[in-house]
Amino acid sequence: MRRIAVLISGGGSNMLALARDLAGSDLGRIVLVLSNDPAAGGLARAAAMGLPTAVVDHRPYGHDRAAFEAALRAQIDGAGAEVICLAGFMRVLTPGFVRAYAGRILNIHPSLLPKYPGLHTHARALAAGDAEAGCSVHLVTEDLDAGPILGQARVPVLPGDSAESLAKRVLVQEHRLYPAVLRRFLAGDTARLDLQA
Ligand code: GRF
């Protein structure tokens, strides 16, 4: 039974999808939902599911990333978590943090990587006139949004799509993809998973 920490910054819809999928599973258990933002809506949603939560507010640390991450690690290691799922977590992690949990940090990114690492992914896909968009779950490495891809889900871009309508369509697929990829990862299967909407 692998112990999992889910890191969030906002609504936590991906965290919820993971929690619902793992409920009753013997593959893994979420032992901590950790947010860098005390106002993250996902904290109340996690608590409503009976999941342990914690907050390490990044703001008091200013630019001292090492001190912020030491506080994150104290929570993660204190909960005995060995797998970390970033789920709408909006802080960039340093190479030191990534090395400490090498090969055990997953992230979901709302684009078909390697296209559109970073922010505003849907607006960029629309601006490029892409026929499809989607999301990727990847292992986190020292380079932002660049680790080995464990799975992707694709959606069509529809006429008249806005970044908001596209984001909404992709989010539905994120909630399918992340749980499916995490299960495989926990079972030791890193064969890439490709889903079509
Ligand atoms: C999602 O689009 C996710 O891909 C991105 O953050 C957005 C919100 O995620 N990283 P959540 O609802 O907080 O899980």
C-alpha cells in the first residue's frame, strides 16, 4: 500500500478524482493533501472526504525556496508519503526537491506535452490553430513540464472554442487520465497510456 501526498494550490478537482478512484483500493492511500495556499478550495473538499490536510503558505518564505520546500518536506515526510502527486500545484519545485523524491513525483499538465509547457496552455493551442488539445501526466524532473510522459488524453478543438470552453473539456479528461495513470504507476506499470475523449 503506497502512501501518497497530493499537492494542490486551488480547487483540487484532480485531487478529488484521485481520492475517489483510490477509495477502497489496496494500491495506494492518500495520507496528506498539502496546499501552498491557505484559501485553496481543495482543502475543504479533502477534509470532507476525511483526508488529512496541511498548509505551508509560500508567501512568508519570500524568495527562499529552500526554506519553503524544507517545510513542505517536513509535512510530506512526517506523513510518511512516498509518492507525490502534483494536482494543480502552482509552485515551481527546485532541483533539490525533485532529486529528493526522484522518480516518485507525478504531475498533470493541461497540454499535449511537449507542446505548451508552462502557463496559458489552452490559449496557446487556440492561437496556434491546433485541431486538438489535451492533458499529460508526467514524471517530474528538474526541467519544468519536461519529464517522461506516463499518459495523455486528447480532445478535439471545436469551432468557437474559447480558452475557458477548451479548459472545461480538457479538465473532464484530466479526471479520467490522472487516476488511470496513477493506478498503473502504483502497480509498477509505466507503459504509456493514451486516451481519446
Ligand atoms: C487543471 O487544469 C490542472 O491541469 C492544472 O490546474 C488546473 C486546476 O486543477 N494544473 P485542480 O482543479 O485544482 O485539480
